[in-house]
Amino acid sequence: MHIKSSMWIGALAVLALAVAVAGYFDARHVAPVIAANGSANAATTTAPAPVPRVITIAPQTPIVVRLDETVSTRDEMGREFPATVIAPVKVNGEDVIPRGARATVHIVSEKRAGHLKGVAHLTLSLDSVERGGQSYAVETNSYSVRGGNHHKRNLISIGGGAGTGALIGGLAGGPVGLAIGLGAGAGAGTTVAAVTGHHNIAVPAETRITFALREPAEITVRN
């Protein structure tokens, strides 16, 4: 009887040991599964990426830029110049083109004045603006500067696409005539140009120019 009891106790001990070992290996197997499920759940709870929105900027909307380089009639027609947007373009209170955005202008037409006749002129247009590293083409009015020699005075005319502007005579006999006129488009901002002698016109770097959209511009917003 004592021997049988010992055998039963031994059998139960072996069984208990087997159950413990099986539980240990089963726990090691299940743990990675739980961890993987946890990661999957964490991934599914991450906020979704914002959906891009296309916002249309209406015609006649002003875009104010500052030239980063001097532009003159010495430069070739078609040459592009960098500029910076200095006033945010808003649609329904939202900054669609932020302040500080990169922009590009180019020379639409240019002509040096002749020694005895002819009038120097320079016309610029805004080509593109950037948002989020993406460049967007725009159609705007042009910014025109026209110089000449009239009654021994250097003259310069600054006007926008609507024909507005100012005509101011420089000092007679002076090497450079300065003119301060209305900007293009909505007329916001001051522009300064110089007539050098009777031959060249230069629009200096840091000049502020206001262009106005002629066609709607579509900008993609991702925030």
C-alpha cells in the first residue's frame, strides 16, 4: 500500500512538471504574438495623413514680391530672376501662398535707348510661386518701366497692366534719374527704378513689385 502511494505521488509530480514545462514554452510562443498584435493596434490608431486640398486663387488677386537681384536692360530678354513673396496671399483667411515663399520673374521685353534716339524700356512678369517645395505657374499682368530724354530731363514711367503708374522727371544733367511710382495691379507697395544715362534702365534688388493674377491659380495645400 505504501509503495502504491509513492508511485501515485511520483506520477503526479511528473505530471505537474510536464504541465509547468508546457506552460513555459507556450507563454514564450504567445508573447511575441501579443507584442505583434499590440504593434498592429498601435499602427491602426495612428492619425491618418492629411488629404491634399486644391485651393483656387481668384483673378485680380495681388501677389507682392521683392526682387532678389537687380534687373536691367543689360540683361537678355527671357532671363529669369529670383524673388521673394513678402505678403501672404490669403483665401478665406487661410495663407495659401505664405510670406517668404520663393518666386520667379522674367524679362518679357527690354530695349536699350539709342545714343541719339529711341526710348529704353523694360517689362517684367511673374512666372511662378512656391508652396511646400512645389512650384506653381501663374499668369499675371506685367510691370513696365520706360525711360527717355525729354527737355534735357531723364524721365521714367512705371506702370502696371491696367495702365496706372507715375511719371517723374529726374534732375536735369544728373547721372541717374530716380522715379517712385505706383506698383502694378492693385497698386500696393512702392517701386523704385533708375535711368542710367540715356541708355539703360535698372530695377534694383530689394525693389517691391505688386503683380495681379490675370487667370485663376490653383495651389495644392497639404496641411
